[in-house]
Amino acid sequence: MVISELQIALIGAGAAGVALVWGYNVWQDRQHRKTADRIFKGGQGDALLTGEEAATVAAPTAAGQGEPGEWQEPYFGDAADALPEAPGAAGAAEPVADLPSTPEESVSPLPADCADAVADCVLRLTAAEPLPAPAVQAMQKAWAAELSKPIHWLARDDTDGAWRQLDAHDTGRYREWAAALQLVDRRGPVSDGELARFFDGVQHVAQQTAATVELPSRGETVMRAAKLDEFCAAVDIQFVLHVVEAAGGVFAGTKLRGVAEAAGLVLEGDGVFRARDEAGGELFTVANLGAERFETETIKSLATHGLTLSLDVPRVTDGVAAFDRMLAIARQLAAALGGLLVDAQRAPLSDAMIDAIRAKTVELQQRMRDGGIAPGSTRALRLFS
């Protein structure tokens, strides 16, 4: 078959087009990587991590094993050397990049418990005339319900200049608004699709109300969420102890409840006992080793083969103090019930393992602080939920 000059020209033009598209994709990928490196290498000072706030920022939890950024199930080893080395443990943790504050924010900042510059993507809207809160709530209701991550709406009160979180019953009118979408939780980072839905939804609200809104780069926000998730996964761990009946029998529920309450534990509505600090924060839990929950009405007739005590390292302020209290109560329960204190493999808990847990807790919580997320803080409680 004879190929004409026109066919040769068309083939050449097609090849050139493919090459141009490929080259553009390579260039765009490199630009995104450079942007991510610039954001997360800690070269910029963090305006939100200075003064009092620097002491209260919270840190994420470490997975210990698995691919970076992949959330792992908490675990408890049966030997000191089984505890995982967190990635990068030898050096200081890299700070998690934050959004810069504006002079306006320094006077009247957004509430960190629902619009945190590290944990959230915050979009601001400004209207020429005050907008009624019920109307804005109605506009965002349909698409906001489709998002898997928490979203909060805030408005600035003109009377005192303070930002406040809005609820479904707010009837006020406001010119300045903010929508905050949480970027990461223990299920992983927000997806590009969800972020696009969030951006489009807020833009739609702005268009319907003649408000202005500034959108950050979606690609950079997705990479920021992935980096934050990777950091959290690197420090996310729970330590678990068990108290089992020494002869392989069962503990009577009536005696168990009395011993637990004498140790300062409180049976709560979700069927587990909890130890809390003076501020009401959770220190650790004590649950049934079996599938059945502890219930106020049925615990008298319950018989269990053991108890499980769990400490969630990223969610407590002082991990070592919480672990020591959990260990002391575990020993108290074992002595009172005639049980044994064992690890996840039912091996007696050794002094070497106890020392290893303390050391690992100190290491992980320090990495959280170095990274800009204080253990047990509001930021940590949100990210590790």
C-alpha cells in the first residue's frame, strides 16, 4: 500500500501532539512536586504556632507499620524490640505546614476547634450586604451532606467582631462567612473529588448571594492533606493490656463493677469503663475482652473471661502519666479479681516491655509536638477521630 504525503503529514502531526501532551503532563507534575516541597519542608515560619498557641497545638498518631500515609490498626507487641520505629525517629519531626494568618485573624481569629489552619481547608466569603443565616444553611445543606469529612460554617458578628460557629437554629445576618472542611481523620485524607465538591458548593453559595470568595489551589490543598495524613499515620498507635482470669475461668460481673468503680473508673453509655483526667478528658478505657458490652442493667449477670485496657497515645496530653495510671489500675484489677496481667499474645507483661512502652510513648508524643500538633489538644482530638 502506498502512503501519500498527506497521510505522512497527519501521522507526524499526531505524534507531535502526543509528545506535547506528554511533555505538558511531566512539566505539570514537576511543578506540583516543587510546590509540595516548598509548602512542607518547613522553610516558612508558622504564624499560628507562636506564643500561647504553640504550647497548645496538638499532634497526630503513628501507625508504626505499612506504607506512608496508610492508616494502620493499633497493636501491642509481645517484646520490646517488637515496638516499631516510627519513620524519621532519629531526627526532629518535620513541622506540618500551616496556613498563614492575616492581620485580621491576629485580632479576631477563627475558632480553632472547628476552623483550624492545619486540620481544615478554610474558604472565606464576603457579602456586600448581611446574609441571613437560615438562607445560607439551606443553600449548603444538600451538598454538605455528601461529604465524608466534618464541615463547619462560621460567621463574624459585626457587634463584637468575633467569629462564631453557626448551628441550624441561628437566625442572625452576617457579611463575613467562613466554611471549614476537615482535611484528615483516621479514615484518611479528603479526596480530590470531595474537595472539588466543597469548592463548587461554596462557589455556588457565593454566586447565589453575590458574595466574593477566594479559592486556594485545589492541587496544593490535596497534597497538603496527603502530607498531613502521612504525618498522622506515622505516629498513630494504641497500647493495649489484658487482665485475664488466672485459672482460665471467668470474672463475675457483680464483683468486676465494684472493683472497677473503686479504682475510679466510670461505666459510660457506650458499654466501657473510662478513666478521665480532671478536665474530663479520656485517659484510657477498660472494655470486655469478649464481644458483649458492659451494660448497667446486665452487668450483674455477666461473666467475662477478661478485660482489655486501651491507651490512645495521640489523644492524651501526658502519655507516660496516662500509661502509668492504666498500668496501676490493671494491676489493681488483676489482684482484686484473681487475674493475670498479660499482653496481646497472652504472655505475662515484662518489665522490659513496660519500659519499651514508656520510651515509645515519649518518642511519639515528642514527634507530634515537633511537628506542630500537641498530644491531647483540640487539633489532635480532631485529627485522630
